[in-house]
Amino acid sequence: MTEENAEEEDMLKWAKGYAKKQGWTLNTDEKQRGTVIRGLVRNKKKFGRPYCPCRIRSGDEEKDIAIECPCVYHKDEVTKEGHCHCNLYYKTA
Ligand code: SF4
């Protein structure tokens, strides 16, 4: 396993655990889910934090805490729309 794959595996494991804790599931579309996981790993490597790959960073660390996964918006989105903005977390049907 490459280092990159191992990091993606870890991120996926973490996201799965978080979803389970909330009583949600992860996107079952492997391709879409993989894109978000890769984006989170990329941001963590590049910026030191797993910023949401589907939102624009302001560059201001204080402000960008809001878009660190799991972002401050995701619970509302899952409740109202059934999934978070990135389509990573899904409300269980
Ligand atoms: S939208 Fe979803 S994937 Fe993106 S930061 Fe929020 S919880 Fe994470």
C-alpha cells in the first residue's frame, strides 16, 4: 500500500466512524466518496487541516476552522437535505 493509499484508508476509516456515531452512513457511491476522501487528504497534507474539498478557503485560519471536516454546516445540511454539501455524509433512510 502506498503512503497516499494508507492516508486515504485512514481518512475513510475516520469518516466511517464519525458517520456511525451520528447514526448516518457514508455515500455508497465509491467514486464520489473517494473523490471527497482524496480531497480531504490533499488539504490535510497541503494546509495541515482537513478542509472541506467542496468549499473555498478564505486563507484566514480562524475563519477556515468552520470548513474543517466535519464542517459547521454539515449537521444542518444532513437534516435538511439528507446529505452534506460534499455528499459524504448521508442521513440513514
Ligand atoms: S460538507 Fe461534508 S465533507 Fe465537506 S467538510 Fe462538511 S462534512 Fe466534511
